[in-house]
Amino acid sequence: MPLQLYDTMTREVREVFPMDENSVRFYACGPTVYGPAHIGNFRTFVMQDVFRRVLETSGHKTLHVRNLTDVDDKTIRQSQEQGVKLEDFTDKWTVRFHRDCEFLNLLTPHAEPSAVEHIPEQISLIERLIEGGNAYRANDGSVYFKVDAFPEYGRLSRLAEREITTSTTDRETSDEYERETAADFVLWKVRRPEDGENFWDSPWGQGRPGWHIECSAMSMKVLGDSFDLHSGGVDLIFPHHENEIAQSECATGKTFARHWFHIAHLMVEGKKMSKSLGNLHTLEDLFEQGYSAQEVRYVLLSGSYRQPLNFTFDSMKASRKAMSKLRDFATKFNFIPTTGNTLETEFGPFQPVQEALLSDLSTPEALGRCFSLVRELSEAYERGEYEGQQDAVSEVCRGFQATCDAFGLVVEPKKVDLVEIPADIENLAQKRWNAKLSKDWAMADQLRNELLELGWVVKDGKEKFELTRSAE
Ligand code: AMP
Ligand code: ZN
């Protein structure tokens, strides 16, 4: 079953498949490394990671590129304000970003190009656009893209439907603009005093690239003129992705990306979580409040990527409970998680979870199905249906591993506690074991619950039982 995914360009749910019949090649706009990424940013990166995981757990190869935006208005302004060299400043935040990605169990992209390392590619792309009559040098010394030269401009963001017309007089000099005008936008910014040391030589004099051209140059460098899919948060649809399409397609005459995958925002009280609104949470903040990265990841998976997701601490608490249930299941089946870049592909009894994920990455539905299966399988286990059935237990564990791999969740069984077991607890557990041997399931269940209330979990082996402390 192939992955079906909503495509912003066609406004349809369409199959994702590799153009070259080998790997699905995709580009994700990466972080602007000027501060810690917040969990809103990570909603987008986690969903892109799930996209890749769903492809890989269904047998596809992928080529995943995610860039680092290490030169733009924001990185330059902040590094200047702090009196730090741009490179040192962005290095520091890149290290922090990588650390957070590791905490959240994000697969490492196959390539992570940085904008600063691709200035020559950006310059040559701008040269091609000038030669083709799609860009021009203005009186202010900067180079602009001529929006009117690309009649398709606005197709992704449906500018025409919103009755926004192109302006031939306006020009946009900043990297990010709120204004929904299709004005000529900047490709190369002439050197200004406030840029400090951050300028490069070019055929148009000293200056620096605009943000949009960076992503066009980096994606095409690594993935070629045309590739399978391009992704980012919904805020990037206009102008960033619209501009990337215009630049790239004018330069190559080819379709830039065949599929556009956008992730709706993480919100706080109805507003987008963002640095400028000051309503953000970072992973570190949540660690300080006692939450784990896995619990954060779970929250980010709990909503459909096509809808805004409201962040609340109640949802963090719910996520903690949900993760604890998964760990109980892992403990029961003696499941030992494997981690790494090789993902399990046999879903076995968990196939309904995979089907929900392949259907437009429906993570809430997939989690719902996962919990139904976890409950059913646990009940079957309690009834003794898995006793002596090592193959069946292994199949469940493999399916659970594939499920965890697709969600990117690492579910550790609850730790076997080496503390002394009080005699009365041992007695109760022995009574339960005897009840089980005599197939008095009701009594066995009742005693299991009594033990649970006393803070102990019984796990049955073939010949004997084991007692562990419950987590809460
Ligand atoms: P930035 O570091 O600002 O360049 O953003 C990195 C990624 O996070 C981009 O794909 C943005 O679209 C995305 N993003 C920014 N804010 C949010 C949010 N509140 N929810 C989801 N994604 C976001
Ligand atoms: Zn980008």
C-alpha cells in the first residue's frame, strides 16, 4: 500500500512515489539557527520525520535533505547585537538544534547543507536568472526577481483566488514579509553597514543572498533540478515556497518539486507559537518541568498535521499516561526496543496502525488503533493465550517495534527493580501464580489488581513470575 499524502499544490491527497523508482528524494526547509528551536518548529520537523519513517517502514528508500539557514536577516541582526561572529553564533545554535533532534529521536537527514557553504551556487543561480531575463539589478544595487516574468507565480498559495495582483512598482527587500503582495523580491542584497563583516563578493558587488534563493540553490544542488517532495510549516507557503518555485522553475524550465507537504502550526491559546509572540516552549523548558522528550514527541503526534494543534499542559499529562501504558505493554511482552537508522517493516498484528499512517499520515487515528491493539493483545496475554507461544510473542514484538519505528517513539519496558520484595507481596504473587495454574482467571486477575494497587507489576514467564515496581 503506497503512502497517500495531501499536496498543497493540487489540493488533493496523492500518492507519494519516487520519480527515479529508487529513493523518495525530499527537501525540508531547516531551522534558522539564531536561537533554540521551539516545540512549534519541532512539530514540523517531527511530522517530516514521521513522513520519512512511514516511507521507510513500508519498504521505500529515502533521500532526506534538511538545510540550515545560517545567514539571513535574523541571524545577522542577532549576532551583531551580541557582538559575536556570525559563524560562531550559528554554530552554537546548530549544536543545540542537533542535540534537541537527538532527544526527540529525529532521524538524521542524509544531507544537511548550510546556506553559508553554498554562496557560489546561489550566485550562479542568480546569474542564470539574470541571463534569462527573470531578474534584474535595481538602482539600489540589489538584485531582484521579476515576478511578472513568471506567469505561474502564486499557484501554490492561490494568490489569484485571493485577488492579490502582482505589483510592478513595489519591491520586497526583507527575507520575511507579512504583506501579501506579489512584489519583486530580493535575490542578492547589496552590502549595508548594519551587515558588519557579513558580505561576499559577487558579479554585482559585495553583498549577501536573500533567504529564498538559498533554499532553491541548496535543494537543487543535492537533489537535482526536479525532486519528489518539498516540505515546511504552513507559514512557508507564501512567500518562501512560492518564491522558491518561481526562481527554480525560471532557471531550469522544469517542475521544481512534484509534491508539497505543509504542516499546520502548533498554537498556544489560539496564536501561532513563535519567537516574536514570546509564547514559546523549548524542549529544555519542558525538561525543567519534568517532562521527557518522548512525551513531547507523543503530544506533537497527537493531532493531524493538517490542523492546527493547541499546546496545553493537560495534553502533556495525557501523553505521560499514554506512554506509561505503552511501557506496560512492553513490560508484559518482554519487548526490548531497538533504536537506530534501520527500521522494522513487519507490522504483523499492528498492520491497522500502518494503514492509518499510509492514509495521509493520520497520526491520531494511528495512535488510537495502536492503543486498541495494545489493549486487545494485553487481554489475550492475561488470558494466557501467549503462554508457550514464543513465535507469536515475537511477532507481536516485531509489529510493536515497527509501530514504534513509524511513530519514532522509543518505548522502554519498565525497569526490573532489584530492591527486596517484601514477603507479603511475594506471598500474594505466589497465590496469584497458583490461581493461574489452576486456571482460576478471576482470582488471578483480582490478585494482579491488588498487587498493582500496592505498586507491583507481575510479569509471567514460562515457568515462573517476576515482580517489578510499577512506575507510578
Ligand atoms: P524557522 O526556524 O523559523 O525557519 O522554522 C523552521 C520550521 O518550523 C519551518 O518549517 C516553519 O514553517 C516551522 N514552524 C515555525 N513555527 C511553527 C509552529 N508554531 N508550528 C509548526 N511549525 C512551525
Ligand atoms: Zn526554505
